[in-house]
Amino acid sequence: MEIKLTTGDKVKLKSLTVDERDELMDSVQYDYADGKNPQMKMLHSTMTKFLRIGIEGEVTDEFILSLTFSDKSKIFTKIQGECMNLGEEEASK
């Protein structure tokens, strides 16, 4: 899957292994301080981890620093959606 960035460039997401998916999902933590609306803890380090693991090829600091927050959010959201939907389309038998 490819994602088009605001610059017009594209990044290709890699096909994650089950272990990589588990590692990413285990790193997401939420804080329910107000008892209603969850807030993601450690947002920036979590997003960076998703980018490094989920994008195909070498993901350097320079590349990450070149991305807008909007692009990082777009990539993160797409990877997170892929991780959360693993095997959920059909019920177990």
C-alpha cells in the first residue's frame, strides 16, 4: 500500500508480520484522565515507532524530520488501522 504525502512523494507501507503488529499495538497506551475521552500517551515516540517499523525501506531520522505532522499522522493512522483489523473480518470457528 502506498500513501501520498503532501509533497506529492509516496511512501510504501510494508507487509507487517504478526510479531511486528503485536509490537506496535502493545506500544500504544491511553490515558483516561477525564474518565471519558482517551488521550494517547507518548504520542510522538509511538508515531515514530510505527513509522520506523511500518514503512518499507530504511526510515532515517532525516526522513522522519522531513515529514509534516499531517503526513506522520496520516501514515500512523493507516498503519494502526491495518494492525487493528488483523483477522477481524471473519469470526473464528
